[in-house]
Amino acid sequence: MKTPFNRRHFLRGTGALIALPALESIGFRRFASAASTAPGTPPKRSVFLGTGFGMTKETWFPDQAQTGSDYKLSEGLSPLARHKSDFTLVQGCSNQFTNEAHWGSTFWLTGANRYSVPGQNMANSISVDQVVAQNLGQETRFSSIQLNSSELQGHGPGLSLAWDQRGKPVAGHDDPVQVFHKLFSADDLPLEQRQAAIVENRSVLDAVLSEAKRVQRGLSKTDKDKLDEYFQGIRDIETRLGKDEDWLDVPKAKAPIDEPEPGLKGKHEIEIMYDLIVAAMQTDSTRALTYRLPANTLLTSLELKHSAHNVSHYAPGDRMEASKTKDKAHSQMLAGLIDKLKATKEADGSSLFDHTALAFGSNISSIHYLTNCPTVLTGGGANLKLGEHLVLPKDTPLCNVWLTMLQGMGIDVERHGDSSGIVKELQA
């Protein structure tokens, strides 16, 4: 790996970036994270799988009177029976600032106060996966990977489940074939041309920032705030350029799976995306992944003759049965993903499951209900107590769960979103 002390740091010393706040991208790889992996120890990873319209309340959640490890699995969770001792279901959590019942994922991982910025209709904050990426992503080719489905009904605004430190949406990929090539296919351009492209892009950034510094004098506070946001955007680009430069001469990992067939939809798309998630972590290409799961195409692949919106607004009868079938399909595929995580071995003989923190759920419980977010936690990567049915006090911040996961992964954070503390009952 190339040393991080290269030309771009000296450019910052010439005055082009003096007007910027302290840049995390300066020496981005210079310091080890508090959660860095000791030599020979498999790294921690995180995966967040988000559904759009939630689940079937009547058949997804176990009886709240049955808590701990001795509880009866619900109908919706029954396909996960073989992994019952390896996942925990949490009830009682919600995001207090959410009030849009068709935005199943927009605030799921952020818990943001959507009106916290005056004059804006909608504001967001950093998502938990991007906190993981900031702390663990400097050691991998891709700081994070965001996956989408080809249709996103029920998820709400955003380009993926991920939101950066400014609360801006992070783009995702909706084609399994493209994801495969991003992870494992060699770049077509010769090394020299790719190096030249990075140098050219960085020269443009230097010139733009120098001009921005010149016009900074005499601006109103509002304009300075806008310019600060602009500078932050340039910071992000600079960080990505630095990451690209560091990995220019490092070959991509050999693909542990075959290239996906084109045009997969619904259930088959989810299954291949799950395979790609495992492959990305198995090759240590990234340690932070999110996936916005499909809704309509899943129903179509299950031969259900309803739209996802109609199924989400179920009533006793055909639509409710369709909703229950959808829930079971999700549990079945999640069980298959857990199988693969357990079967994939690390260099020390442990499994990928042992070092992965995985969450499955939605910001919506069902229909238009925004309380009791469906939350399934599995994997050994966050040192959580597994095999439990945990019922927390009503409207416990969902971000308390995310904070507990982050700290369990060894990431030193005191709060996330609207968190009020960790969930001690979740700690192993």
C-alpha cells in the first residue's frame, strides 16, 4: 500500500485549502481507527437490510408476554427457526421525529430530526452504516457499498439507505451485474491513465478552492454557511480521490462467486444481492453494506397479484395473506443469508457470521404505524446478546440499538441520532 504522505498534503500547505476547516481527508490513512483490527484478527463488518412498508403486525411479532430466550417464534419468523439461538428480535423501538408513513427507510438508520434545519422541508443526518464506514472503511478498497433494488416503492427519499455526515444522500447500485464488476472486475484503463486522471481532477479541485477562498471575504453568514457546505462537498471528493490513489496499483480480489445473470428481479435479485454481500465481506472489499430491498418485484416473483402499497395496507383476507407470504419469504431469505455467513470461513477458522453485525428491519411496523419498528439483529460482530426476544419500553429510540451496535463493534461514539443511551439488555 502506498504511503499516505504524498503530493496532495503539500498542496494543502500552499494555501489552497487554508480556508477549510480541519480536514479529515488530510492523513485519511495516517492514523489507525480506534476500531482498527489487530494483525491476524478478522475484521468487524456491518450489514443493514431495509424493507419499505414494514411487516404484518399480527403475525410478525412474537407475543410480548414471552421474552428472553424461551419464546415462541411467530408465523412470520418461522423460517428462521434453525437460527433461533443466533438472532434477537427487538420490540418497542421507534424514531421519534418520523411522521411519514410511506418513508420506510429514509430515517431508519439516522433517527434524524427532519426539521432541525430552519427553512428546509426535510433534513437528515449521518446513517449508522456511514459511521461504521468512517471508522472501518479506511482499510478497504470501498469504504462502504450501498445496494438498491430496481424499484423502491415504500422507501421514501434518498439514494440508498445511507446518508453522509452532512445528511446528504449516498448513491446506491441497483444492478447485481454492475455490483459484481465494481467489486471484482479489473479496470480497463492502463495504470498511467488512471493516475493522470486523478492528478487532473485534483488540480481542478485546487483551482476551484483557491477561487472560493478569494471570494469568501465579505460574505453574509448565510452565504458563508453555503460556502462551508460547498467546502465539505469538496472534502468528500478529495477523500475519494485519495482512496482511489491509494488503491490504484492493488489488484481487485478474485471473485468467489460467478457473475450474476442479467435482469434478475424480486426474490432472485435479493438472493444474488445477498451472495454479493457475502462475497464483498469475504474478500474484505468493504466492511459496511446496506441494501434497500424491493417490494413490488418481490410480490410479483412470489406470484402475488397485488402492489406492495396495497399489500402494506392490508385487511383480513387476500391482501393480508399476501403480506404474510411476503414476510415469510423475507425470513426464508434471511435464514439463507445466515447459512452462508456461517459457512464462509475466516483465515483463523472462525466464520464470517462471527464477525458480522447484521440488522434487518424497517422504519414502519405495518400499514401507517411508525412505532415498534421491526428489528432483527444477528451475527457476532457487535458482541450482542443473541437468541432473545427483547421488549423495550414503548418508543425507545431505535438509535439506542444502533448506538449499542456501534459500541459493540469497538467504535468509540457517545450518541447517534436521537439516542438516549445504549440498550444494556442487548450487550452480551
